[in-house]
Amino acid sequence: MALGVNGEARAKETTGGEKDPNSGGNTVYLSPGIQAAITPNWSAELSYQHAVYHNLNGAQLGESYKVTGGVTHLF
């Protein structure tokens, strides 16, 4: 089991040389997850990231959650 806090910072998008005022901002996630050793050299992980704070620019929708996963091989 794992528990973490992570964040995401996005810059404003530029279209035709103009910055979009409804883009960019910051989000903080609380991220519980699991990790499993499959073999001594392989592991897998799965994390649910729940947004606990949004500071978004202008009118835009923020993400409520993300689910991420991965597989790791150690050399």
C-alpha cells in the first residue's frame, strides 16, 4: 500500500500567438495506491488520484480524479 500527495501545474495555452485566459492552473491530488512485486525484477503499481485542490485560470473544468498504472522492470 502507498499514500502520496502530488500535483500538476499547467501553463496557459497559446493559440495564434494569444494566451488563452481559460487555460492553465494547478491541481493537487491525494493518491492512495498499491504496488506488487511480480518477480524479483518486475513490479506493477496502480494509483487512484483524487483532486483535493484546484486553482484553475478562467472558466474551465477540472479533473475530479485520475487512475494510473504501470509496470517496472529492474535491470
